[in-house]
Amino acid sequence: MLTGKQKRYLRAAANRLRPIATLGKNGLSDQFVDGVAKALEVHELVKLSLLQTAEETPAAVGAFISRTLPGAQVVQTMGRTVLVYRRAGLEEHRKLSVEVAKLGK
């Protein structure tokens, strides 16, 4: 579980990010979840955007991603944007998680 300091740090880091995945009328497909999982493995912090045609709500998408991908946590839901964080499995991709771990102490 992320602390308030950790969430603030991640939200600040996400200000400059562009949405990596966009959810539309096709809904939460396996391809969408696989794409989010691959992006989280490389980037650790991913911004997801929901189009107006998407039937799901941002809260439902965040809950689904948290349940489906082990270790994934929703940092923020703002409007039609969901910010998701998960620690990378490979050492070479762990940049944010090192800073997040420092803030948790």
C-alpha cells in the first residue's frame, strides 16, 4: 500500500507523462490489459486515458487493473484519466520504485 508521500511523489512525476494506453468502446480486453502490463514493466508509472465512448468508469478501470495485475496500484483517478503504479520486475527498469521506497521509510 502506498503512503501519502509516495502518492504525492508519483503524482508529481506523472505531470509530464502522456497517456500510454487509451480505452475506448472495445472495453477492457485482454489486449488492453497485456499492453498495460508491458508498459508497467518498463515504465513503472502509467497514465491511462478513457475516451468518451468507453462504457467503463475510471474507478471501475482502476479497480479492474488492480485486481488483474498483481502489485498494480491506482495512484490517482482524475476525470477520465487513471494513474497506475507497479514496481518493475527487472532491476534495470527500477528508477521510480527506488525513490518511492525511500519515501516509505
